Amino acid sequence: MYLADRSAPAGAKTAPDGGPVRARAVAQAVLALGTVSLITDVSSEMVTAVLPLYLVAGLGLSPLGFGALDGVYNGVSALVQLTGGHLADRVRNHKLVAGIGYGLSALCKPLLLLAHSLGPVGVVLALERTGKGLRTAPRDALISLSTPAELQGRAFGVHRAMDTTGALLGPLAAFFILNVAVGGYDAVFGVSACIAVLGVVVLMLFVPSGAGPGPDHVETVKPGGAKPAGANLREAAALLRLPRLRALALCAALLGLTTVSDAFLYLLLQDRTGIREQWFPLLPLGTAAVFLLLAVPAGALADRIGRRSVFLAGHALLLAGYGLLLWAPHWPALPYLVLALHGLFYAATDGVLPAAVGATVPAKLRATGLALVGTGQALARFVCSLAFGAAWTVWGAGPALAAAAAGLCCCAAVAGFVLRPSAPEPDPQSAPEPAPDPARLPRGTR
């Protein structure tokens, strides 16, 4: 699909027929990064699919211990994400910082073969999440900077759909390896390491360098083609003065405090329905399949009707999934319904939030702004993992989920109020020029 400008600005490129150049809805950089994410997610989700069962059933961790480890898995990524985003803006090389993050995650996969207790596993997961934290904001900044503002929801939807294809294939690979390979979990970790290296190779060879828009995005070039200066800490701190960015960061953090992690959701589903252990790695497939099918339509819908509405609707669908786990009868279709709602939640939120941030933050600080919101959200989910693990240990699974559902309902109401539409600020580049002073006009034109 193509987007045509209605009028060509001065200096813009023109097509052979004299009309303006049409920018593709999805830039080549987005497709290349989507391919990298697809491969990397196959590697990561192979591990993620078996990790809860490996830790709880294999190593004998309690729900509290698993909650602490799951919190580390997400919290370390949050702490590093801000550093990765600012570093990418400062050095003006988003691909380099993202490559370092992908490389570090790939190097950590073989270490899981050597870790067989809580301490070593926690250290390896912390290092792997450090790599994820470094790469997330630079990668999303490359997507945002390569795409016109009015199509960012669609672009992030395309990337998340490709990413989710990897999330779909990863558990399938883990399922087959567990059933045919000798060594079970170790075989999964070894294959995961090899696939992660392939993702780094694709990034280096096919993702274009540079932080700015790709060749498919029409943009006026500054005279002389001078490379913009890197961002500094003072400019990064000034981002917090943007009211809309503060609102997005606050709401992402609030909702993250009551969003139960995927791993806990799958454990709750197994506990509620009695799914056998050999089928457990396939549970993420339900989420991933729905996410894959609806990520692009949800992103396009958000571009059309507003990102706030789609974002809040996604959390309402997650709340419905919590309700089914708590109060629905034991239907045979219950696992499918819960996983479908879980996938709808991700389709309506995972790409929509960075698209909203990208429309708020200046290009020079795009990775930093994305990292600010992503860090707040990830830290909140870290706290949620710890709290939910403790609540499950003390109260049991049902009361812990009921508390999370009540909290999500309250936080969604607050987010709906905070993100309510406000009067748009005038764009200095599109504002009309002031009327001329009659006293300064030539005598014949007064």
C-alpha cells in the first residue's frame, strides 16, 4: 500500500509524471528489522516456552522464587533500556547499539547449558535481558524514524507481526525438541544459541545503518547534508517536560503494575485446566497466533481512530481473560478463549504504545523517549512479578489473580482519564504566516 502526499512541498522529489513521490507504508528498514526480530524471537521463545516448567518442575522453585526470577528477567531489561536508548541518540548510530544488544543476548544462550540452580540461572537471565534492554529502544527508534508519522501504527504492527511469527515458531521448535532429542532442556538451549547467532548476522548484513528515515521516506534534507549532533543528558531530561510523554509514561507504568506476566498466565491456565506438562510449551502459540493475525489491523485501526482507544480496549480484553480464568466454568474451550484474549491484548497495545510515543518525541531524541516509557512499563511489570509471586505463595492462585484484576480495572480507569483527548498544539511548521502590516506594504498595494 502506498501513501501519496496531497501537495508536494518545495524541494521535494517528484515522480516522472510530475506528481510527488509516494512513500511506501512500510520502509525497507522495518522489514529488515522485522526479519531480525523474527529469527531472534524463535531463539528467545524456545527458551521462554520451557523456562517456567524447567524452573518450577525441574529445579523445584516455589511460585515466589519463580516470581523473583521472572522479575529479574524483565527488571534488568528495564534498567538497561534507558541507557541503550540514550546511548543510541548520543552516538547517532542506532544500528550499532542494537547490534551490541542482540550479540550479548546470543552469547548468553549457551550459558544456560551450564546453569542448573537459581543463582547461575538468574545471572545468565540478567545478562540476556541486558542485551534485550540495549537493543529495544534503538530498534524501535529505527522503525519510527523510517516511517511517516501517520503510518507508525501500521509500521509497528508489521514489525510486531513478524516478531510474533518467531514467537509462534519458537515454542513449536521447543515442543518438538523436547519430544525427540536426548537431553530435553539442554537440547533446546543449544539450538536456541545457534539461531540467535543467525539473527545477529542478518542484522549486520541487511539492516541499513543510520538513524534517519530510509530512502522510501520523503524528507527535506538540510543544506550541506551535515549530520545532526548527538543528544546530551540535558536534552534527554527535558523530555519529561512534554505533557503528553509524561502521560504516556505514567499510564504505561500504572497498567504494567497490574499486568500479570505471560509465564504466570500460562501457569495459571495449566493450574485451572489441568493441561499436561508435555503440552505446556504450546500455550504461547495461542497468544502468538492471534497476535500475528491482528497486529497489523490493530495498528492500522489505531492510526485511523486514535491510539488511546485501541490501547485501552486491549487492556479491557486482558481483564476479560482474567475474568474467565477466575469465574468461567470448566469449558473445553476455556484455554482457547483465554489465549485468544491474551493475543488480542498484545495486538492492541504492543505496537500502539511506541507509535504513540514516536508521534510525541522529537526525532533527535526518539530512542530516549521510547526508552523512558519502556523502562517505566518494564519496571512496573518487574514489581508486578514479585508481588504476584508473593501473593500466589501466601493467598493462592485465585485470590492473587482477583487482586490483579481489580487493580487493572482501577488503573485502566485512571489511564482513560489521563489520556483523554486535549486540544492539539499548533504545529510551528504548518502554522499560517501572520498577516502583513499594512503600514509596511508598498503604496500601490494598500
